[in-house]
Amino acid sequence: LLSKLSDTFKSLSELTMTEAKQNGMITEYGSFPSNSKFSCPKPLTESERWGVIKNISGKVRVAGIISDNIFYIVFLDKDHDFWPVEKKHT
């Protein structure tokens, strides 16, 4: 997992924040998700610009805050629990 994470960070370091968002590597959500299995750590606030880095390995994500076009890592989310998605039943 660390090797894949390192590869992802290397790829991201070659992009601007706008490019990373446009190609789907970073998704910015806005405020902290109300249905998250994580808790917002102090001194951070739920109203910060929260997002995730994707395309690491399967459902693994890195969650964090975005400030001045810098992504600050807060959580390693190996089970996609930071911003869980409800599966639609058909």
C-alpha cells in the first residue's frame, strides 16, 4: 500500500491542484461529511475544505484539507469510510 501511495504522490506532485481535480485524482467535497466514520480532529474544523486523493489502490483514499491549493493529509482511509457512499439497491 505504501508503494502505491508513494506512486500516487509522485504523480500528483507533477500536477497543479486544478489538473489533479480535472483528472479525478482529487475530489473536493467542502465541509466534513456528516456520515463519516471518522471524527474531525482538533484544531481542524468541519467547515474547512475537505477532500480526498483517489486512484491509490481499490477503495483506498487519503482524506485531508485543502488550503491555498495545498492538500494536507489528515487520514489514511483504507476502507472508503471518510465519505461513505450508499449503494443503490435496484
